[in-house]
Amino acid sequence: MTVQEKHDRHARHARHARHARHAKQEKQPAGPGAEETFAFSRAAAELGLKPRELELAVQLEKVRAVAAPGGGRRRVPRAEVARLQEAEDFPDGLRERVRVVGTAEAAELMGISPDRFTRLARVGLISPATFYVNRYRAVVWLYPAVELREFVEREPAMLSGIMPKNLKALLDAGEDWRARNWRSRRIGQLARQTDDPWARAAVPAGVLPADELAQIVDDPYERAYLRKLRPALVSTRADSTATWDVVERLIRADDPDEVLWIRLSLLYALDEARACRSAPMPGGAPQEGPRQAPSEAPPQAPREGPSEAPRHSPPDGSGETRPRGFRAWLRRRAG
């Protein structure tokens, strides 16, 4: 056998192995009581969508996806694919429901100027569904076309004329709610994808700056568990460090009002998670039942700064640990 023949033989074996792996991943057999699911690539092909379109369709909750057994990327149930295929307007209707447009196309669809559209989006009246960073490291926001048409029908007075004084004041102050509204949309989407209370708590925890998270979650084991469960707000990888810096700024909450809202959401979610089970210790499994507060804890320095957002209180020196969490903060405020 010549060297070339050996090379061709190895190449054929490699191709066969890849095809076998792909076929195994595309269609996952259902176990007892489990529904049969497709990988995103197979589901996208069945639905006539591009993989990125299907990813967005799942984010917009137009297509149902479920967690994969053992972790990994979510999968689309075969029954969901069949349901969508049976719709009278398939496949064009599905494509239209997940279509997103940039500023120029959005303004044309709504019959207004791009400048007017941008102002409506900056004051939070129109929320982007996703974005990408172009080669100039500029953020390009994308909006669901179906939501834009609904806005035209619902708010015709906002399409022309002078902007209301309160909205004009926001614009004059340089406000831009596009990133904030996108984060709010994604937090809601990701929280609805899980029934596990710790996984739900990991969603708002994932958008808080590290110092804010440390103030809310003073237990290092809980913080580590939240980081482990933290879902990705964006599904695509940046092609450069500079691009990722832009994405990272969009992922993190930065507005004081938004940070306060997320802190409150996290406190409430932590109350539910701790009541369900404790966070696992290193090398151990999480235990069922509420977490037992330690009898002693080192005192913490008070946080400096103007914000008075809720935070956990350390022991007060009397040997009793104050209640933790959102409800405890409300009781302290009421007293």
C-alpha cells in the first residue's frame, strides 16, 4: 500500500467517524418518560431556519427548547418541531416571527426617520432583542420586526410630532436604555428556562459587577455556586479582546436604578434558593433543606458610597444572627 493510499484510507475513516458522531448528536433517543429531542443544527434544518435564527427564536420564546440530559447546549423537542411544521403559515410565518432588523430597516418598516427611531429606542420605548459588534467595534442593535409593527399600532402618536417633555428630558440628559432593556429581556428569558431556584438566582447574579455581588452574597461557597450555574447572556464568541471588552460592558449592569432592581431580584431569588437547599461545599453535593446560618461570623466594614441598596447584615455582637435576604431587609426598613 502506497503512502497516498494510506493517507486516503485514514481520511475516509476520519470522515466516517465524524459522520457517526454528528448523527448521534443530531437525534437523541428518548429514555423512559423522556421526550425525543433534536440538536439545534438538526432542528434548524427541519424548521428552515439558520442556526442563529433558531437561537434567537428560542431566546424570543417562539420555539421551545429543553435542557439536555447531563448538561450542555439546550435541545429542541421533536414534538415542538412537529407543532411548528403543522402551522398554516409554516415556514414563512415562523421566519417572520423571529426576524430582527437594524435601525435603518426598522425606521423604514415603521414609516419614520432613523433619527426618530433611535430616539424612541434610547428612551426605552422600543427594546432590542439582540446585537452584534461590527468591525469598527460599534454596537449594532437588532429589533424584532413583529414588535415594531405592534408599536406602530399601539402608539401612533409617538411616530411624529414633538417628543413628550419627560422623554425629551431623558434625551437631553444623554440617557440610553437600549442595553438596559436588552439585559432586562435576557434576564427574564433565562430565568424562565429553569425550575431550579439556584439556577434562577444565578441569572441576576451574572449581570452584577463583582463588588456588588460580593455585598449581596457574602458566603464564598454560594458565590462560587452561582458562578458555576451562571448562564451566558450572549451565545456568540467575540473574535478579539477589544470586541469582547465591548460585549462585557453590555453584559454588566451599570445604571444605579438598574443595579438596585437586580439586587432586589437576587435577594428574593436567594431567599427561595436557600429555603430549598444549601449551596454545596467544595467537593460535596448540595444538601436538601434550608441553609443553617453560622453562629458566628467576622464583622464586615460598612459599604461606602451613596447607594443604600439592601445588603445582608452581619451578626450584631449579641450572639444572634440577623435574618438574611430580601424579606429581612424589608423588615429592617419597616422598623
